[in-house]
Amino acid sequence: MTFVVTDACIKCKYMDCVEVCPVDCFYEGENMLVIDPDICIDCGVCEPECPAEAIKPDTESGLERWLTLNAEYAKKWPNIVQKGEPPADAKEHDGEMGKFEKYFSEQPGSDDDASKSGAA
Amino acid sequence: MTEANASRSERRAQIVQKIIDKTGVDEAMIREVVHDFYAKVRLDALIGPIFARVIGEDWDKHLAKMSDFWSSVMLMSGRYKGNPMMAHMRLKTVQPVHFERWLELFRRSAVETCPPEAAVAFVMRADDIARSLQLGMFFRAGTEAEAVPDLRVVR
């Protein structure tokens, strides 16, 4: 059992979860984060923390596809341990449905993102 | 700090305040549970020796680390950063029976040192984490996951 990041994260990517996760199990794509199910210890701290309500326990039904996606991209994307600046248009995409089909990017998030240089 | 970040730290403060209002958990209580629990662990014939081997004489450091861990889990403080899954996977002699004892002692410490609402909150988190660690240690990459005994207490 683990927690998984779902559709609601895409294009919102608030990253508050990164600050509270005790085990640094978030990985960063260009426009969403995923959780490494092999590292997550199911402490549940990130779930209420997500403003987009994108993080769910994998015991909820219908999340198999998201569990697979989290496991896959946790191995491909870089580990994120410090919260960066969310996208400027994050709020506009908050609550939007079907974001995976419209926007999902396989590209990794970049470690040297200028927005993470301490602007926060 | 940007406005959006400021409003979100406020949001986190509200979430934490809700937890405190509901359970009464605070840093002092976390420290007490952790210290009481590991005092029990050290005296326990089944799991005491395992901890003795891994911790050695460095108990002060371990108690501080575990207080940070439980502060991060109970009060979202972000004080602990580590990889407990990997730390446990390295322990080749640890079996499910050791987790059962760990949880039994933890429940006793929580009940003995905390008001009931706080004890329930501690035990719920401990049950979930213990279950997750066991899935990683004993049932990884298999379909046997279903066979993991549900060690969670009735909530």
C-alpha cells in the first residue's frame, strides 16, 4: 500500500507535499509529481497537504492506472526534496478534469529550475 | 516568500491546529511516547536484541531521530528526512512476528502516556506504516500482498 499522485496534480504542481514528506519519495516531471511506491511508507502526511487534492491512498478503487504511472515515472524522473515555485497558471488548472489526456508530459522536471533558486 | 506560499503555510498551520485540537498531540507528548516506547523495546526479549545490534550505544541519537520522525508524521513538521523502507529492507533477520511485537509495545506506550484520542492517532499511523514496511520487506513484487495479515486494530 502506498499513496499515489493523480490527475489533479497535472499543471498545478503545488509541491507542498515535498516539504512534509518524511521519506523524500516524490519525483518531479515537467508538469506533475509522482510518488515512488517502493519508498513511501504510507504515513499519510501528504494527503491533506495537497491543495489540489491530488494524492490518494492506493486502496481507493480505480487508481491502478495511477499506481502504474507513479511507479514508472518515479524511476525516470529526478527526486525532488525541496519545493519549487508552482506554475504561474496553476490555479487556472485546479479542478479541471481529464488533464492527463490534455497535458501530461513525460519530460523530467529540471533540477536547476530558476524558480527553485530560493525565490520562495 | 510569495503570496501563494504564504497562504499555503497558513493553510498548513490550520491543518496542524486541527490535528492538535482533535487529538491534543504536541511535541512533548511525542517525545514521551518515543522515550517510553524505546524503554520498553530495550527490555523486550524478542525485539530488544535486534535494536541493540543496530543501535548499539547510540540511543540518544536514535531517540532524537525517532522524535523527529513522529513529529513529521503527527504534526507535519518536516523535521525528519530519511529512508526507513531501505533501512528496514537491510534487516534480513526481521520477520512479521517482530513487527507484531513492535506494534504491541507501541500501542501500550501510546495508551499509557497519551489521552485516548491521541493514542488512537498514534496507533493508526503506526499500524499503517508497519503494514507498508512489511509489504515492502516481505511481499514486494508478488501477488502475495493480499496475504499480509491485517495488523490494524479496529478503529
